[in-house]
Amino acid sequence: MNITLNQTDGLNASLKVSLQEADYAARVDEQIKEYSKKANIKGFRPGKVPAGLIRKMYGKGILVEAINQLLGESVNNYIKENKVRILGEPLPERQDENSIDWDNQKEFEFSYAVGLLPEFELPLSEVSVQKYNIEVDQTTVDEAYEQMKRQFGKTTNPEVSEANDYLYGELKQVDGEFETKTLLPLNKVVSGADKFIGVKPEDTITFDIREAFGDDAALAHVTGLSKDVTKDLNGQFTFTVEKINRTEAAEMNQEFFDKIFGQGNVTTEEEFDAKVREVIKENYEREAENVLDRDVIDQLVEKSSIEIPNEFFKRWLTVTNEGKITPEQIEEFYDQYVKELKWSMIRNKVVEENDIQIKNEDVVNSARQKMMAQFNMPEVPEEMEDTFNNFLDNHLKQNNGRNFVNEYEGLVAERVLAFVKEKITITENTISAEEFRNKVGA
């Protein structure tokens, strides 16, 4: 066997594998023996079918299978032994199916396209990001109070609508086919709100849907359509009211405190207010950390001089996704694919150069903590320990172990980001929660 790698440019190469009969003959003979032992052919006792007959009946298929196995093993070993940095895996060069004579040919040559990954330096000294320290302003607290009072308030069905009510009924396009039953939130109406106030069940309202609800996100919420569809949604609509929903704000009492924070954990309005502010701050700090992480990744990708073998990468995406995505979709989202690839390369480089190690128990412990948080369990009761561990083990094994892999990759990303954030420039900026929402679009 002869394997050669011919680099066509800095990012692409051709890998050629030449096979002689001696390279695969023993493997073919071994597989024929195995077939002989298992074959069930009329006129022969099980396990006594002559090898010559097996070769005559199944020889071509066995040869193809043996050579494909040999190629896979040999190419992978060559790449590992020669430490060739490649994108994905080699892709067989396209060739005419009739170019190989499997019945008579003894020597074979196969070619693979290879995408090469370049060496690059981590631009840690060039990365400078802002970390937001969030101050909980009174407006944000008031909004949280209003939301909680509505969520746990009493719902009534009045006869006449007022601002902030919800109207349930049938929405129809005047000059079109669209119609649906939906719930209109009057607090989302940005223009012409007076049309929706003072109406009763069985009343019909005619309005311009784009003027009334404005952006695509609000239209998607009202119609149940995707944003891609609502971006072209315009014109006159009618809405026939069937029911008016109004939520009366919940009273600030012990029952309300218990619904929000659990039985007896808060007993006064002062304690409740302090707890609300604490939870809001924790949530915003978590979101601020997520924003910081995204900014770090974006700058690392942007400032790293990483060239990608684009044509190979597009073909590799097509082949590995086995028809699940079209070439048009690859083109549409290609920038995101490139970003993910570059971040993966950066992540791997940080791991390799700084000996960052993730052990199995690290993955299990990380998944355990997340599952405990999901079930709101500060700790697992002793009598539930075995049940909880079995549940956790089954979760990590699901999807053919993909859940374990996802947890592992998430933990790697966390460790890499923690390392990187110690090496880059981070400037702290204190802003209000309202300013933070406006800045990041939260």
C-alpha cells in the first residue's frame, strides 16, 4: 500500500491510496471463511459451504467491503501518524462508477479531497470587551411586580373591554385567505388602541394589522405565523370578539408570597421586595455573563487570522448532512457555519496548549447540578439517591450518548472561556437593568 498527500495550496490537498492485491487478499480470505461458517445454502450443511462457492457467489461484495474497511482504517491511521490537521474527514473524489472493474482488477487507486486547517495564533492581547454590572432600577422592579400580580391574579370575563385586556375571537384578512382564532393583547397595540377599547362580545373591529401591531415579532405573536411570513403581512383585517379576558392584580398577602417563593419563605412585604430584587439581580447577572461570553467569542473569531478551505467546507457540510440541508441553505447560513468552525478551532487550541482536561466525573457532576437545579433540589434526599442517579445515567446515555457529548462540549467551552477571560482585557461598566435591556435587546 502506498499513501501520498499532495498539497495543492495552503488549505487543500489530495490524498491518494494505491492498493496491491497483497494489501487486501488476506482480509478477503478471512471474510470468505467467516461467510462459509454462517452461510445457509441448500445442499450444504451449515458451516460446510466450500470457500470457492462463497467466493463465486459473494466475492465481489466481500471484496468491496474489505477494501472499504481497509481504506477507512489506513487513511485514518495515516492522518493520525503524520499529524495532518484536517477539516472534518477526507471526502472521496467523484469518479465514474464504471471506472473500477471489481471482477478482474487487482490493483486499485483511490483519491480523496482533504481540507487543511491552518496554524494560527490566539489574539488574546487584542481582545477587549465590556462586562456589565447591572443595577436593579425601580422601573424594572415595578415591571416584575406587575407581571407577577397578573400571573397570579384572578381572571374575569367583563362585558366591555378596557386597556390591557385580552380579546379572544376570530381574526380574518379582508382581501385574503388568512383567518384564525387568536388572543389579542391590547397592551401590544401601538396605534389605534381606541378601536379595541369599549367593545363587547360579538362586536367586529376593522383595522390595519401592520399599523396596529407594528413589528414582525408582535404580528407573529398575534397570528401564530412565523416572522418570515409576517414580514409580508399587511392590509385590513377584521376581528370578531367572542370573549374578553381581564386579569385582576393579585393582592400582596401571604398567599401571594407563598405562590412566588414557597411556603413561609417570605412573610412581610419588605422581605418580599428584597427577595424580588435579589432574584432580578441574579437573573440579570447571569444574562450579563452570557453577553460577555458571546462578545468574547465574537472578538476571538473576528481577530483570529484563520483561513478556511471554503469550497471543501461547503462540500463537506453537504455530504455529512446527507441531504438534510440544501446547497442554498448552506449558502444562506454559511457565515454562521464558518464562525462555529473557527470557534471550535480556537477552543481546541486553548485546550491543547494549556492542558485543559475534562474527566468523566466532571461531566456527570455538571449534569447532576443542572438536573438538581431543574427540579429545584438544593440536595438529593438520601432515600432518592439511587433513583436520581439512575435517572441521570439514563439521561446521559440517551440519543446514543449524544447527551453526554453535549454536556462534555459545554463543559469544555466553559473551561476555555474561563481561561480566556483571565488573559484578555475586560472593562467593567455599571448600568441599570433598563439600560442593559435596551443595549442588548433583551
